Amino acid sequence: MSNDFEEYADEIRRDLTPDSEPTSAELLKLSTISAEELENADLPPIRFVVKKLLACGLALIVSLPKFGKSWLALLLCLCVSQGWRFLGYETNQCRCLYLALEDSKQRLQARMKMLLAGRQAPKQFDFAVSCHTLDDGLLDELESYVNDKPDTGMIVIDTLQKIRGESRKRESSYAADYREMAALKAFADSHHIALVLIHHLRKMGDDGDPFNRISGTNGIFGAADTAMVLTREKRRDSETIMSVEGRDIERAEIVLSFDKDSGKWVNEGDVDDVMERKALKAYRESPLVLTVKKLLDQSPEKRWIGTATDLMNAGKYIVHGYISSSVKALSKDIKANERLLLDCDGIIHSTRKNGNAGVKHVFAYKEHSAFTELPEDEELPFL
């Protein structure tokens, strides 16, 4: 394995280590840098454990209980420790430590074997199923581990609640949350590693922003450099939305699916792209669209004119069922499909007055203008 990550971390640590003990006067003096010095400073680039997704610093992976976030955390560690892609993103290979504080060794073994699918377990990946809390020496334990294994690039703690300390007298919930998160962030920053905390969401949403559902006060989200929140519209939905936000990454919403046979999370794509693919699939399979296209293909003029009732009746013969729940609903369905009819199949839709009986719908391929005025006595076939 390349030692780039270890050498890079050593360089950061040297920069952070003072040459001598500061005097009391120096302790009270701000350490400043001018704008000019900052502009010309030769600073190391931001280090990513998972490119474009997870930078070094303090990170959160958050969801409701039993959502599969522990599977996601284990997959993350396996991919990073081996240099494999994680959810389609490139990784920078480094040693990983997974504190699986809610699991047994037997469960971890079974899950890891499922995810590896016959491949060899990585050597740069360690587990622990117990540790001290923040009050009792957790950071000392982690410090000792990183000193012994300086190629460590990521530590995952599953879950945050398992390592939290006791609240202090007259300390607000926000202050307690921020104090503990700040301590964890300081550790991650000092060693230039990614410290990932597995955490829970509140059951109830408030304003549609998934990050506002993170359990605890805003001190938890506010102190984190990166947050990944997993949500579903309904718990039994097959697709999960992973909302990602961070100081060093672009905000994104990714659709994930969980493969129970392999235990792997799969990236289905950006939310907008997935929604567009779904809309296109629904369009292609729409009984309304199938009926309109069949009517046009059967017409020598590649044009069809008729009422919504005519179209409903035609659908009974073409798709052998109702193409909408009612005649009134059909008109709304036509309107909703107008853009896709034109973009996907070059079909123009318009309406024309039908005396006192409402309107007639006009469908035609672009090369057969649907807007040409027709004789009043023209026959209106629908089959």
C-alpha cells in the first residue's frame, strides 16, 4: 500500500506541533496571518477520503433506526481500506478503524463476509466492539491507536450516543452537544483524518429539510464538516434519499437502493436524474400515450381529432382498459403529458372549440401540423 496518506498526515502534524512551550504572554496573543500572506501561502490541499463526498474532518451519517446505516458504514470502511469505489466515488486508500459499538463480532463477521463475497479481508482495517466514553478516555484511546498506526485515515464510531459523556451542571443541551462535537472535531483535525459518527434522526420532520431532523440540538450538525442524511418518504420504500452537505463539498441529493442479497448500498444517481428517468418510463408505459400513438399511426393523415370521451372509448380497444379514471381526469392527464409527447415523440397537442359541448383534442406529428384549420364536416375517426 502507498504511504502517501501517512506521509501527508505526518506533515500536517509537524505543522501543528509547536517548537517550544509558549509563555503566558504568548498564550494571550492572537495568532494572525495577513491576507497577503494567506494568498501566497503554500498550504496543503484539502484531503478527501472519498473524493467529492467525504473530506478529512468530522462527519455524520444519520438516519432513523434500522435503516441500514451500519451496513453503509461497514461498506465505507471496506472500500476505503482497499481503495475500492464507494457508491461510485473514488477513494484514497488508508487504514480504517470501525468502532461497532452496537454489534457483536459474530454479526460483524457475517456482514463482512457477505460484502466481501469471497474476496480477502483487508489488512488495513480494524474493529472494536467496545471503548470508553468521551468522559472516561475515548480520545486517549484513539490517540494511542493513531500513534501506533499512523497510516490511519478514517475512524467510524457507530453510534455517537454510545460514546457521549454526562451533561454538566447548568450546561444547556446545545452547549453539551457542541462541546463534545468540538472535541471530536479537534481530534480529527489534529490528525488530519476523517472521523465519521453514526447518528439518529428524529422521527418527525419539521420543515422538509432533512438536516433539521438530526437528533439533538443544532450544535451537532453545526460542528460537523460533512453530514449525510438518509431519508425515505415511507419506511418501506425501496429507495432512500441520501442528502449530503459539507464545508468542502457541493450539496447533493443521491438516490440509494439496498441490495439485501449482497448487503450493499447502490448509487442509483442524482435525485433529479432518477426522477427524470422514472417520468420517462411512466410516459413510455402510459395507456394514454400508447393510445394516442396508435391512433396517429393508424391515421393516413397522422392526425387525430376527438373529444376526451372519444379518446377514452378508443383506449378500451387499444389497451383493453381505461386510460384514465374519468373523462375529466383525462383532460388533466393530457395536459401533464404535453411536453413529453412533443419532446419524446414529436407529437403536438392542441384543442379546438366543440360548440357548446366543450373542446376537441387535436393530436398530430410535427410534420403534419395539428394547427391547420380543418373543414367542419371532416370525419373524426378514433380507430
